[in-house]
Amino acid sequence: MNQIKTEFSKQKYNLLFIGISGYEYPHVRVRCYRFAEQLKKHGFNTSVLSFKDHLVPEVTEPEMYSRGDRFRLSVVFKSIKRFFSQYRNCILYLQKLHYHAAGALLLARYFNWPYIVDYDDYEIGQDPHGTGLFCGFNRDYINTFFYGARTDRDITEKAARNALCCIAASHSLQAFLKNSNPRTFLIPTGVDTTVFHPGAGKREEIPFTFLWTGLVWGESIAENVRYGIEVFSEVHKQNPLTHLKIVGGGEHMAGVETFAQKTLPTGSYSFISWMPPDAMPEIMASCHVGLLPMVSDSLWNRSKSPTKLFEYFASGLPVIATSNNEARYVVEHGKNGYLADDQRNYIEAMLCLSKNPEIYRSMQHLARKTAENNYSMQVIGKNLSDILNASLPSVPERFRQ
């Protein structure tokens, strides 16, 4: 076995990571750009093709998801041209299966082009509030032409079934994809621990600051933030030396801010608009605890592997999370954070950390250690490299150098 593994490790595979969004959105920033950087350190030849960054940089991130079939087709044909002109010897690493994967899957069907599926969200049907999750084409016949299937479920299952392997970001997604492809492996989103780090001296700072960060693009996210506001309202009544900081953007953020104005005392909270990724480490380092509430108990919520969870830990922020999602596999209750089953438990956890400096400092240390030991890019890169080296030896010689 060791001899075989050594032989595989000498292979130098060419991988092209393909993402629909740009560097500013976490699923592409981490699971394309960061993963590609790490695999280079393990001997892979890697490149990234971001539809937003490289094909249509003039288009905003929300427009990448909202524009119609004419736009989507034009960008897909641009990508196919790139595949043949620049990446014809690359294994295609598909991060999500939206319309940006259509050209790659067409080439896989007609030219046996090998590909890998990376799935970090359950994107079939609708979220708990009726928002569609799959972003393919609006016309069924176009989906059939490119994907060889019509519905979002059939498209996802077929793409997974024919992939060299599937990389799932959560236990729930791993179980789902394994129904289609037994070569499905768990790789959490992870974090760059050289970028995110604990803030110096914040242990003694007042007020004690709770943080929520993210893009409030729909009601399913908005209800999570409102939950955080509601529990903080009770915490602040019992410990006025606390503060709630909310950082992010999205079309539903204005409604969240209005809710905070009606619920919380002036001065007890602050809102910061969407910040570029490079500004987030400093913001996180100035806070004390990361909040990760998920209200709806749904397959969509259970499947998420939130980037913020790992960034909180790397920044030395213990995490208080609801227990109905992937956080239950990451947060060790009472060690690096708390898992809360209801609002009462959530409030108790927030009060405990804000009123007990020794408990907080212990959890802060363990939160950082959790990120370093289990979810750093170095650990993620090594694990992903081992998986791919074991999964790719059957690809044709032209995809190696």
C-alpha cells in the first residue's frame, strides 16, 4: 500500500477549479482559490476559472444569479472556448453545479473530459422559505442539452454519478452524494489560519462583543440574524456590558437592521456594511464570540458548512451555534463553544461567556487550536491531496505532467 501511495504521489495532475462567483464570495474564495493554492504545495498544477472574476468582471455578484438564459448561455460558451484554448489538459473541478458547470458537463458527455464535483450546499428544490436553490437554466430543453437531464435533482445526481469523485463540505452532503457516487469524501470548508488570528488584548476589553457576519440574501438568512438579535436582547438586559456587531450585506439586511432598531437599545449594537474579505480578519479579531444560529431544521441548513464557523475559530472566537446543523460536528460543547437547542440555552451560553473571563479565555484558546489542528488550509490541503491522488490514477496521461 505504501509503495502504491508513493507512486501516485509522484503524479502531477492538472486541475482547473471552476466557480460561478468571484473571490469576494466565500465558496469560491475558499473552495477554489484557497484549495488550488494548497494543492500546488502538494505537487498539483492548478488554475482557477471564476465566471465572475475572469469572464464577466463587469457584472455584480447578485447579477450572476439573477440574469436570464441569454446571459447564462453567453458566459457558458465563453467558458467552453477557454477550456479548449487554455485548459484542454485539465481535470475540471466543479465547485457547485449551477449554469457555470454546464459547459464542463457537456464536454464530459461528448469528449469524456474528466471532472470532480465539489458540493458545499444542498441546492435542489427550495430553501425553507421557498427560494429556489438551483441556478441552472430556466428552460428545460437547455438543461437537457447541456446536462443531459432536466430537473435539478436529476442533474445533480447524474453529475455526481459520473464524476471521478465527489467532495462534500458536510456530513449531510456526503451522505446525499454517496447515493450517487460511492467515491464521495468529506472536506470541510476550512480557514487560512495565517490570515485569521486572535486579537491581542481583547480578552479584557469592554464591551464584550458578539459577532454575526454574512450575506443576508434571503428570508432564511434573515430569520437567523433576527434570532441572534432576539437572544442578544435578553442577554443585554442581564449584562449591559455587552455589544452585538453585525457585518454583512444583501437585499434583506435593511429589514434586519430595522428589526434591530425596534428590538435593541441604542448603542447596544452596530451594523457594518459588506466588507472585502481582506478586512474581515481585523474585524473578527476585535470581537469575542461568534454567533451561528440556524432557525429552520431543514436539509438545506443541515448541509451547510459555513465559512464563518471556521473563521470564528481561527480568530479565537468561541462559537455559540444551534445544534441542528453541521456545527454539531465541529463545536465541542463546553470546550470551544456551545451548542444550543433553544433560545433559553442560547441566552445562557452567551451570558456564561460574557460573565466568566476564565471560561471565556479557555474556550478562546481551544477555539484557535480547533482551527489549527483540524480545519487549517494546511490540514485541508493535505487531506484533499491524499483523496485526489487516490482517485485520479485512471485519468488519461494528457491530464498529467
